[in-house]
Amino acid sequence: MKTITPRELAAVLRSEINVQLIDVREVHEHNAFNIGGKLIPLSEVTKHIDEIEKEIPVIFYCRVGVRSQVAIQRLMSKYPFNNLVNLAGGMEAWKKEFA
């Protein structure tokens, strides 16, 4: 599974590289703190397949990186994605890096 660190993601977001961010946490977690990703909770990720980009990197994140790994595994087991990336350590790692 492809991963990206918070520092690498921050550099991507500052660049002109086009990526999609998907937050697989629950609504209350997303509302409390997020980095601008589209909210698609893990339990609904396969129901929103048409909203997930196919041509650009798609970076999934959650609190610590576990739910986002599960989301990627679910998607890759059913669909021919090769552009899915997990944010290592999730929002907890992001906060530690940039707090």
C-alpha cells in the first residue's frame, strides 16, 4: 500500500499537484478538525465509488491511519484502483508534525 507522511502531504498541498483528499472518519471527527478532505466515512466508502477520482492521486486519512488503510483495501479488492495513498499516522501524526 502506498503511503505518504504528513510532511510529504503538506508539500504536495503547497504545490500545484492535483490530488483528492478523502477523510474516512465520522462526521463529528471531521467537524472537530480536518485538512479539507471530502468526508466519506469508512462504512460508506464503497457506496461513493463514483466520487473517488481515478486519474489523480487520492489520499485517504483518518485519526491514526488504520481506517484509511481498511478503506483502501476494500476499494482495491473490488475495483482497479492504482492511485490510492494512505496518510501514515493520520490526523494524529499531522497534528504532531504541525501543532
